[in-house]
Amino acid sequence: MGRTGLTRACVAALLMIGSWTAAGTPPASASDTPGSGSPAASAPASTALLQAMQRDFGLSPAEAEERLAAEQRATALEPKARKTAGPAYGGAWFDAKSEKLTVAVTPDADAATVRSLRSSGAAVRTVEHSAHRLDTTVSRLDRLDAPSGVSSWSVDPAANTVVVNVVEGERTDNDVRRFLSEAREAGPVTVRTVRAAAETFAAGTVGGDPYYTGNVRCSIGFSVHGGFVTAGHCGGVGGQVRGWDGSYIGNFQGSSFPGNDYAWVNVGSGWWTVPVVLGWGTVSDQLVRGSNEAPVGASICRSGSTTRWHCGRLLAKNETVNYSQGAVHQMTKTSVCAEGGDSGGSFISGDQAQGVTSGGWGNCSSGGETWFQPINEILGRYGLTLHTA
């Protein structure tokens, strides 16, 4: 698809080539605190967002509006529910059918705590393991040497277990069996099979697409004051970055991969930042209003320089992904597809920034899963401030 003059102007203004718009969280005002989301504002969801929800989730206009409002309530409620439950907190997730946040608590939760959670609008489920125990199990697995047949692992709050994903056909491999044996000793673990191993989504140079460093093409994530954030595997510190038109943008000022998968690039030489993500003509370009973190189960969208705009659901948080280059921790898994060149692009829920595309498996023809590195972690790591409307 050729770029129109408007699109070129958007890209040159750093509308985050490979940006996206998503479904889910509410509008929020600008935040000047590095690493933090912003409070909710009263601006309504855009028509483009509602249309994307209708198209990708098969919703009517009224259902799309109801879903966005319900996800907004769940996003605001989740941190309060965690505080209310205290040590008995077992995790939380958004249920699209009931349009409620479900909060898991251990049997240690007293009646007053359960009543308080229910009165706040949450559904409550009693589970065996606390979120602290499950997170501790993930930390123990992170210290193990994972073979290539193990794709990833994370907490599944609804199942109240740590899920270890094994590539199809690799479960009988001796190294995989050894890892699973050690994993079960670390805590409550369930093994699931996935079709393919996770891979990063960088790509070779293709003329006319977003940004380049060396012979690698990736996608711009979100604007921050002074630059933009993207994926760490796209380039190392000091690497020069060129825009879609070949002109110099800036250099990687910070980059981490593996272990993490995030980076930031300074912007200059006639380029500048604005709080917008590019809709690629599929939806309107969207304002970014904050970075409130959406709950598991919420709808989310991604846009990148290869496959542009796609939506899905947020499946898991704090997942460790075992790439061939090494493990990356604290990732968020989604059901959104992606392909080579989409790396670094934006994940967004409503008008709330969520993270930058890292990798996954599958494609946008047959489907797949994609992981992103959470935006607030990146902002906090480098002391950056998200550019918001």
C-alpha cells in the first residue's frame, strides 16, 4: 500500500510508524511521572475504536460501547482489589461474558474482604494458591536453564497455576522432561502444548516501511518526551536509526535484549514527537492519553509496519518467553497476530499505551500469539515520560 501525503506527514511527525489503536481502557489525562499511568479522563472512545471492536470481535455498536466501558471499570478496579485482598489475593482477570473483573482469593480471605470485593463490582472466586506463591514459582523457573522446546511460562490466574508452554512434539525430549521435572518442584505447574516456538519479529530491509537500523526493519512504538520507545532486539546502544524515507532520526540511547526486550531512540534532525499512533487507514490515527494497565482478558490491539492493525485479547502477564537468543522476562501475552517487521510497534487498549511488540509465533493469515514488553516498565527503566494528549 502506498503512503498518502497525510500518512507521510504522520510518520515524519513520529506518529509511531507501526503504531496502533486498541480496544479496552478509558481515556486518561497526561502524566508527567516516569513509569506511571495517568488517571482516567472523561473523553469518549473514538468512532474508530468502536468500529475496530465491531470488526475484530463481532460486536454490535452497542456491545462495543458496553465492552469498552466494562473494561474501563475493570482496569480501575484491579489495583484496588489487590489492595483489598491483601495476602489472600490470588490474581484477577476480566471476563468478557459477564463483563466483570473476577478476583481470586485464597481461603484465608475473611468474610468482610469478600463482601468488600463484591460490593465494588467484582466477582469473587476462591482458589488454593495466592498470587505471591504463583509469582514466586515463576521466579524460580526463571532461574532454570530452559531448552528450546520450552516456549514460555507464566501465571494463569483463572486456572490458579503456572503454565509452562511446550512446543508441539517436544514434550518427550530429554531436556524438556528434565526442565518440567524441576519446574514441578518449584511450585504449582501445568503443562500446555503450543504449535511453535516464539520468535522475534524483526525483518530485513524493505523499502518504504517505518524505521531501519543497519539491515533491520522494525516499528516505532510510543512517543516519549525526547524520542520513542521500541524493541531492544531491533538495535544496540549507539546504533543509528533512519526513518521510512531514509532520513536520519536519531540513535539508540538505551537497549536491553535478552532478559528484557526494550529500547529507546532519541529524536532530532527535523523529526519530532506527538502523542498519536498510526491507524494505517484501517482506523483513524489515535491520541494516546496514558498508560493504565489493562487486566488479563481485556481486548487489545496492535499495529506494526508489516501487518498494520490487528486486535485480540490479553492472555497472560509476567510471562517468561524463551527465544533462541535467550529468555525475556515479565512479558505480556496476547492472541493478536504479528509478522516480521512488526517488532517494536505499539500495543494499546482504548487510548492507553500498553507496550511494545517483542515476538511470538504464527502469522496474520493462520493466526498466532504475540508478546509485548509493558510500557510502564520501559518508562521506569529509562526515566522517560510518555507523550500524552
